[in-house]
Amino acid sequence: MTKLLALTDIHIKPVGQTIIGLDPYENFKRALKHAFDHHPDAERVILMGDLTNSGTPEEYARFGEVLKSCDKPITLMCGNHDQRDNLTAAFPWATLDANGFVQDAFVYGNTRVLTIDTQYGPPFVSYAHFGAYCDPRFDWLNTQLAAAKAEGQNVALFAHHPPFKVGLKGLDQIRMRDDKRMAQTLAFADVPVHLLCGHLHRTISGSWHGHGFTVFKSTCHQTPLAFDDPSMSLSTAEPAAYGVILLTNDGVIAHTEDFDLAEDDVQPSSEAMSDA
């Protein structure tokens, strides 16, 4: 079994700036510390996009300050609040595909892990909060899925933007726009796929065209459960979280950890066990 840590929608801002009173920088530091303290056996950290709030060099520099505490392999992903060129300039070690998209692939056991770049563009457009996936990116994905098929592997597919609807009117407007083509691509690949996404700032799970999916909370601010509100930017200070993913011979298991609520010293409860 392999353990991965996933943190998403970090939204680092310049010094002194907050989001609904929350400091994204301090939240990210606290999330990483909790994750490393409680999961020292994790093999890799995947940072799933919206690393910064505006994609500026200043914000990426602050983001990089926090990463200095990380002694594990790191995979960076691109979200709608990032700026792809600034991200890759700040972190030249980030993995790019042949066309310059922030995409990576690695194998643990019988699982092929794919981290895809769903940011609209190029060119970068600051107001384009929906996701996109173009021909060159689909070519890369098809190659990876074919390799998984040939090797008899499961696929853990990480995408910042989910291609599926979740019943929240505002957020469904800004999903990945190439949802039909993505569904067709995964169906043609004929491999077991579990999608792991960010962007929505909520813990959500379900299935889409026969594929399981998990959406993780932000390490900063969350989206309230307001199904019919058309706004794309509702925010609440509900507890923040990160993801803990277990890759097993049988498939993918995804946990979410509300790190500000988690107890450092958990004791077994004899009363709870007797009532079970």
C-alpha cells in the first residue's frame, strides 16, 4: 500500500492579506505540519492547483517558503487562480509535458497516478474560472491510459477542475468544459479510474459514468452547501482539510482530514466499542 497526501486550493496571498478573515499562508503551513506529523510514511505530496490566489511572482515566492519544510517528493498542479508561466518560472523543477502543460505520471504498485493540467488557455485569462482540456493534453492522457491498459494498472486521475456536475448551481458553471470528451476518453481507455479533484472547496464523493470520484476541501476557505445559489464565489470558514490517499492492490481509497478538528492524541473508547 502506498500513501499520498493531497492539498488543494491553497490560495496564497501577499503578506497581510486574508480571505474572509483567514490567512491562506498560515493555514497551508498548519496543514502541511499536521500532515507530516501524522503521516510520515507518505510517499509524495500532490498540491492540486490554486496554489496562489492571483498567480503573481510574490505569491509563488511565499508559497515556496512553506515548501522548504517538505522533505518528500512534490507534484505541483495548475488551477484557475494560478498563472502557468509564473508557476513554472518560480518552480523550474515542476514536471511539464512536451507541450508545456503541468502534467505528470508516475506508478506505485499497480496504480498509475496522473496529474493533469485543466487550466483554460494559453493564453492565461484571469476571469476564466472554468476548466479546459485541449487536443495536445488529450493526446498525452490517451498515451498514459493506453500504458495503464497495457500494464493492467488502475488509474488515480488528479484534476483541479472536476469534469462532472455536483448539484451546486454556481460551481457546476465552472467545471471542466470538456466533460463529454473526457467521459468518452475514459470509456474508450477501458481501465479502472478514480478521479480526485479540487476547485469546489467541499468534501464530495460519488460516481460519474461508472468512475468513482472524490473532491477535497481547500486548506483555507470552503463553499457552503447552497444548491440553488448561482454565485461562484460563496465562502465560509468551515474547517479546512487535506486528503490522504491510499493506493492498494484493489484500488484507490481517499480520506479527508479536517486538520483543525483532528485530535493529536486519540484514545480508544471502551464505551463506544461496547455500543457498536
